Amino acid sequence: MTRWQWLIRLLTRRMWFRAALVSAFGVALALASALVGHTISYQFAATIGAKSVDGILTILASSMLAVTTFSLTTMVSAYSGATSTITPRAVQLLIDDSTAQNTLATFLGSFLFAIVGIIALSTGLYGETGRVILLVGTIAVILFIVITLLRWIEHIARFGRVSDTIDRVERAAMAAVDTIAVPLTLSTAPPLPDARGITPVLPKTMARVTHVDVAVLGRLAQAIDVDIHVLALPGKLVEPERPIALIAGGCDKAAVDKVRQAFTLSHHRTFDHDPRFGLVVLSEIASRALSPAVNDPGTAIAVIEASARVMLRLADHRTSEDAPLPARVHVPAIGMAELLDDWCRPIARDGAAIVEVGIRLQKALAAVARHAEPFRPLIEQAAFDAAERAKAGLASERDRSVIEHMYHGHFAARNR
């Protein structure tokens, strides 16, 4: 995905974008009746009885304003609830929800359609024949509102709930896995070129990398005959003293600036192209559920299972053959050790005193280890750490023996 495609994607996900688009369509539909009204005969307009459109538009305008306000209040309440009871990092997924945005856009667009129609009717813009077109448009808008309301009623029953948020984060992490063009490896230390003839590309501020335009880097590498080594993947925190890329070969300041512009930086981390962030947010949800104030191990177990599915997708991930990386652009791999730390360590730490969480974590790690055999040593190390934390946190000797039995049954017994 190029930088411009990425920026357009971000724009279309903004809440105001769909609302503005549907509102403009509503205004255009209301004014179009005056332009095509002359195609309707006066006798047909009198037969239809289009004068009733005045009262319909008045009812529509008053009701849509109330429904829009109510829907917006409901959405803000869901955002506030997710921030205080789940994790603030997941709120962006609720804000990007397409159903909620379409609902708000429909109600606001219908309100503007009714307002513009009432104003135009009061000025006599439509005439007797134009009212027919306005009536047909009003009926179409009402049908669209009814369909949207039915979808919104079904959607609002689970919008912002813990299970719904977990599913959203899992889907975002899965989508990020499918879009990344880098392999999975045991270590994240990339092979760096010889220090001679290397030009570092330094960022101008401290921020998070949210997108790397690899296509631009590939064209630039071919144009100036150099190799470009990317050091900062999406999600990485960069600073002005540490390079985000290295250029192997002769280049000028303009080329360095072009390489720097291929990296999109933001103050906040995003889910796109960053599967580690999805695992981090899932672990935060589990940590919040395991806090003494909440004490909800069931949510932590649901998070463990969702994270395990993401890890299985990561283990199956291969670089795309349809869109391979440019030949002279070198991108580092994602390290399994960092993924396991993002997923397991917070849950093992905060759920050490709950035996059910420890059991489920051992089973999930064993499932990932069976599916990703090359990474078994790292997964076994994470399982050992989780078992040790659980044995230190559990008060019952029987619970400690259960955790130890789970670990030895899935991991240690295979090494004998």
C-alpha cells in the first residue's frame, strides 16, 4: 500500500467523512427535485397529492434531529465505557466502526434533506410538479432510515461490550498480519551492511512509525542505484538520534529526504500493519480484567484464546508472492520473542494468582508450539516463565502442582 493509498484510507475512516458525504447527497437530492420537476405533468402531480410532503418533511426533520442526538450520545457512552473498563487503546476501533458511522451519517443526511426541502418549499422553488419528485425522494429516504434503524437496533445491543471489543481487536490484529510483507523469525536483529559508505536516515522527531511506503523506497533504490535497509517497522518508536533506515551507496541530501518521507510518523500507534499492537491491546484487556477491582478471569481466558489465534495466523504468515518486496529494499523480520513478550508476560504477571488463567495460558502456548514447531524453544521459555510466576503467586499447593503438571505435560516431557 502506497503512502497516498494509506492516507486516503485514513481519511475515509474518519467519522465526519461519511457524515459529510451522505449530508451532501441529502442536500443534492432535495434540490434535484426542483431541476427535474418540469418532467412531471400537472395532472399527475394533482393525482398523487404531493402537497402532503410538507407535513412529512416537518416530522422527518424533528425526529431525525432527536435520533441523531440520541445515537451520538450512545456512541460517546460506548467510547467512555471502553476507555474506563476495557482499554483506551481499543476505542479507536469503536470510532472506526462502519455501522455506527453509516447510521450517524444516514440520520444526519436525512435531517439535512428534510431541512433543505422545507426551506425550498417555503420559497416556492419546486412548484406543483416538483413536489412529486420531492415526495418520491422522501419515501426513499424513509425506507432507507427504517433499514438503518433496524440494523442499528441489532448492532447497538453489543456495541462497545467487552466481548465485542475483543473480537474487534482480534480482527484488527489478523488484518495486520495479512497486510505485512515481512517474515517471522527467531530474532529481530537484521543483518546490517558494512559501515563504509552507509548513510543513515534520521527522523526529525520522536514518534511512532505507522506506515512505510516500500514501493517508493524500491523505485528510489533503483533510480539512484543503492540498497535501502529499513530499520523501523510500523509500531516502532523512533527518535532523532537513531536511524530509521540505512542507505548503502552514494546518495545526496535530496535522496535522504525522499527516504525519510516514505516513513509516516504519528504520535499514536495504530493497528494497521502492526500485529504486535493488537497483541499488546489484547493483553491490556486481560490485565484490566485481572485487576482486583474487576476480578474477571473469564475475560482474560477469552483474551488468551483470541491471542492464540493471532499467533497461529502469524506462524502461518508468509511474504506475499503476488506483491514481493523490491529487490534492493531490505526489511527486517518480526521476532517471535517480542511477540511472546507482548502477549504472555502481562497475563502471566497479573494472572499469577488465578489457576484457571495459568492453565489456559499453558494450553494456548502448547497449541501455538505444536503449530509452529520451529519456534518451540522460545514458546517453551515463555511457558516456563508463566509457570514460575503462577507457582510463586498461587497460595494452594494443589494449584501449584496443577500448573507444574500442565507445563511438564506439554513441554518438559518432550525434552526427555
